[in-house]
Amino acid sequence: MAEDTRSEQERRKFVRLDLTENVRAIDAQGHDIGRVEKVGAGGMQIRLNEGPGEKFDQGSRISIKIVEPGNVQQQFDVEVRMCDGKLLGVQFLS
């Protein structure tokens, strides 16, 4: 099998954009779980807050509220795709 030499971004179905603003992710219980670092049409990546926090199991479905600067808020239902204790990757559900 030939090695895939395309970059990670080229292999992705949707392009991810790096966020420079302080966009926060809030769980269903109202806890700030971390900062949204990347977002794309298919999902987002959240850098989790340091210290003991929630455990996010791959495949679980959760609701996350995103709070942008100026207190602009949006609720999303997502599926956990990965969590390594520092980063949480989620896919948007329709």
C-alpha cells in the first residue's frame, strides 16, 4: 500500500480554521470545559481546562454551548470523536 503524502488538512473532508478569539465551550451542566481552538463544517476541537474535569467517552453524545466574545452563544449537539485529556474532538450532529 502506498504511503499517503497529503497533509492532514488535505486529507480532511472539511477544512479546519484556527480560532484566535477566546471562544469558550460550556457543558450541559454550565461548566466551562475549555477553549475552542479549531472549528470546521464537521466539528470542532476544544483544548480542555487543566485539572480534574469531565471524562468524555468516544462515541458519547453531548450538548455544548459555545460562547463567543460579546456573549454571542450557540448550542450544539455533538458526538465525541476523541479525547486525550487535553484535547476534545467533537463532530456536529444534524
